[in-house]
Amino acid sequence: MTPAARLSAAIEILQAIDAQRVPAPNALKEWGTAHRFAGSGDRAAIAGLVFDVLRRRASSAWLMDADTPRARLLGMLKLERGLSADAVAALCDGGRFAPEPLTDTERAAFTSRTLKDAPAHVAGDYPEWLDAQFAAVFGDTRVEEATAMASRAPLDLRVNTLKAKHEKVLGSMKHLGARATPWSPWGLRIDLGADARNPGIHSEEDFIKGGVEVQDEGSQLAAFLTGAKPGEQVIDMCAGAGGKTLALAAMMQGKGRLIATDHDKRQLAPIHERLSRAGVHNADVRTPKGPDDTLSDIKASADLVVIDAPCTGTGTWRRNPDAKWRMRPGALEVRIKDQIEVLNRAASLAKPGGRIAYITCSVLPQENNAQVKAFTARHPDYSVVPPAQVMSVLWDKADDFAAATIQSDEGLLMTPRRTGTDGFFVSVMKRRT
């Protein structure tokens, strides 16, 4: 397919997303099924266009002074891809499979309009109803923070230290452009271009042998900051597919007891194969069976309880850009209730002197600081360990990392703008002895 034909395909898919109100991955899959002539390179390039439009949906529409799939695509080409009006006009020439030529109105908007006077939620590309919450956490920098959250994310990997060494895997993945991540001692990063195809990590020998896993650096650091140690009893209450469970197991070096569970047994389905491939032998996966509590035998005996809490996922918008436009206030209310429930359940599991590590992939204060404040008020035998204290004993980058994050009395917040990671909040609370 020509570059112009790819633009036409992207507009068609965006129209389907609007009309059918379906998630972008579903619309892309349906288009690919109906257009089997499109090669993998074409599909990757078209997906890149669609997701870039979703990342910059509000600002692109503002720039073009029109909120249509075509207008958003044209605006994105200027904002995200840096194309000039002449370059876009060359692609939109009305030829075979190409979009219709630019109208005089479109060319005028493309060349004259800017985001200078756009409201914060438009310039930052996030739903207007979240503006007060973004202002509460980011203040006057919320446009810059949100713009970084609308950027394209790299592909991050975590080296599994139970089976491999960081330097060795770094060397074996040089052909993919891998480099060390700036913060995580286990991390590798592969930067992806606008039209990049998936590098096929799952076919790499290091992945097949369990030496590496796909995991954002922020998620790696969230696990790292729990301070899990060899010989401890650690409970991962919201294990899901096991991303952080695997990181905790590596930190424990196969020593101690690691219990992984989740209230939704469907989320646990992949964890068994992942643990086996990673060489984890000290993990007990507890799948819910009926109304019985899978952790009923744990009576104030855990050294560490990890809560990778269900949340709105605002910190992962770089990877799921259409999610932010489908998010509604009711979803936040549901997640807050879920978080309260899991925090209260965890309170009785940690032993005196034990810790609870509360983690979200959200930047919203209601899910982060407010939850920690409310929890310590309900359970005064728990207090927050100052973030600087949490980090100081872990690694030599603690001071620089502390300066990059947003620290508060309740924990620390990573953001794409500040740390180059997805958005993650981490709070470590210790139970009084």
C-alpha cells in the first residue's frame, strides 16, 4: 500500500470506531480481516496512524477546527508527525486510494491555527471532566504532563535474574536496538518508530528460555520499590497475569514463600505458564473457588503484601490511547470501591512490622493519595514509610530518581514526563510492631 492509501485506511477505521463505538484494536482487527491484501508492514503503519490520532484526538480536532476522523488525522500529521501543509497535500491528492485533496478551509486551518489558546484538556488531550483532578496533582504543568502521557511508548523488557544476566541479554538483543533503561537495574528498552512493526520478542531465544519478559520500566520499579527480600513471605493479592509476581520472585531469589492470587480467576490464566518459563519454584498460585477466601489461612503472618490495585489505568494511556476517551466518571467510582475493599482485606494479612505496598497505574489523586490517607485513618496501626527512606536502601540511583518523581506524604508518583515510564503510584505502609 502507498502512504496515501494508508491514510485512507486509517480514516476508514477511525470512522468505524466513531460509528460502532468499538475499541481501536477491535476495529483494526476487523479492517485487517476484510483487507487481507494488506501486509504486516501496512497493518503496523495503519495502526500507528490510528493510535497517534487517538493520542492527539482533542488537540488535532482543535487545530483543524473540525471534529471528524479526517480532520483529526490531518491535525495529527502536523502535531505528532511534524508534516507541513505541502507534505500533507502531496499525500491527499485525490488519486487512486488517496484521501480527497485539502480544501481551502483545511489548508487555512492547518497553516494558521495553533494550540496557544486551547483549554488545558484540549492541549493535553484528556477528557474535560478530569481537568480538576489533573490540576490537583500537576497544577500548571498539567498540559505538559498530559502531553507526555499522549506520546508513543517504547517497548520495555525486564531481564529475569533467576535465569539470565542483564549484560548478557543486553548484548544478545542488540540487533533489536535494545539499550539499558535509565532507572531499573533489570530493564531493557527498544524504541519504536511511528511505522514500526512488533519486533517479535516472543520468538527471541531469551524470551523462550525465560530470560526476559515484556514489562514497562515503571512497573518494574513499582515491584522493585516493594523491597521484597529472599526468605520473606510475600502475598501478591492482585497478581493478574503475573507481571509483578515474576519480578517479586526474582527479587526473592527463589527463597521464601510467594503467594499469588486475584479475585478474578480469568486474569490468572496465563500465570502458570509464565512462572514455569521463568523458573519460579517458590510460588503458590491460589485460584478463587467459590465464596471461600483464598487467603483465610494467612493470619497476620506476611512480611509483605503487594496490592497492584485495580484502577482506571490513566498512567498507561501511552499504550491504550483509546481508553481515555471511553473512560467515564462511573468507572472511577467503581475502582475506588474496589481499592478500598482490597486494602481493607490486606490490613489483616501483614504481621506486626510487615508492610503493605500499594501500587496503581493511575495518576489520579483519588486512587492514590486519598486512598492511602483514608486507609491509614481506618487502620491507625499502619503508617506510610517516607518515599526517600524506601528508596535510599535500594540502589545508587535513589537520589536522582527521587528528584524525578512527585513525592508526597502518601507515596511517590512516576510519570512519562518525569521518569520516562508509564504513570505509577507507589506507597509502602508499615504495620506497627
